[in-house]
Amino acid sequence: MELDLIVEQFQKKDTAAFEKLYNMYSKNICGVINTIVQNTDVAEEICQDVFMKAWKNSESYNVSRGRFFTWILNIARNAAIDEIRSKSHKNRKKNLSADYFVGILESREDNESGREDTIGLKKLLLNLKEKCVEIIELLYFKGFTQKEVSKELNIPLGTVKTRNRSCISQIRNNLAL
């Protein structure tokens, strides 16, 4: 019952009610957003935007259509999906270089690299052709779509798809080693 009162005050633009709801739900909302965008800083920024959007559109919340948390969660989910579809998100992912990740692997000393994740990554990259490394880097490290890889490398889309499947098969074979 108390929550209904807080939500009602929130809809009347009571800042104290806003603070209470933010304190109650922000960690959960940020967590859901972070699960989608995979970036804590971006998730926190989107979370703040979500609460501001809810504040501005509070009159659109209807208690008879569901809980407040569900309503704000849907706003958050949609905002996170919008973010991962945005050009700025794709460009941020493109700025990651496979060299960065390979450098992490190479900088570890052999005796220290007993960690399974490091050994596993080295094993996966064994004997990959340069074409595979290029495709994998663009698709999986830089977040390009197959169509974008086709344009970037100036090769047909079908070739990108075939090489990707071939490279993944090669990586699977490396897993069996």
C-alpha cells in the first residue's frame, strides 16, 4: 500500500517520491540494462535517462495495467535495446582491437598462464589463417555485422558468411585439441 502512495506522489512530481523510487529500483534497473549493453558506465547513464523519462511521462503509468517496477523495467529494456542498435554503440565496439586482447594473452608469462581462460584463448587461435583472424576480429571483437564486414573487406556477403562458418569450425576443432 505504501508503494502505491509513493507512486502516486511520483506522478504528482514529488521529488522525495522520485528519490525513494530511484533508491528502491535503480540497482536492479541498472543491472538489467548492463546485462543487455555489457558496459557498466553506459548502463548507469541509461538508467538515469530511464528514470528521467519515467519522471517526465509519469502520467502514462496506470496501476491497473501492472506494477510500477514492471513499467519502468520495460522502459529500461527498450532504452537498452535502442542503445545497442545505435550507431554510437556499434562505433564504440568497433574501437576494440583484437591486438588488445592478443596483447593480454602474450604479456602473461607461461608459468602464470595456467589460468584456463588464457590457455583456452590461445588454443582457440592456433593455426587460424589471416583471413579468419580478420573476419573474427571484425565480427566478434569490433561488433561489425556480416554486411558491414562485406563492405569493409570488399568481398561478397556470401563469402563472409562462408568464411565465418569455416573459421568457427576451425575454432571448434582447436577446442578439441
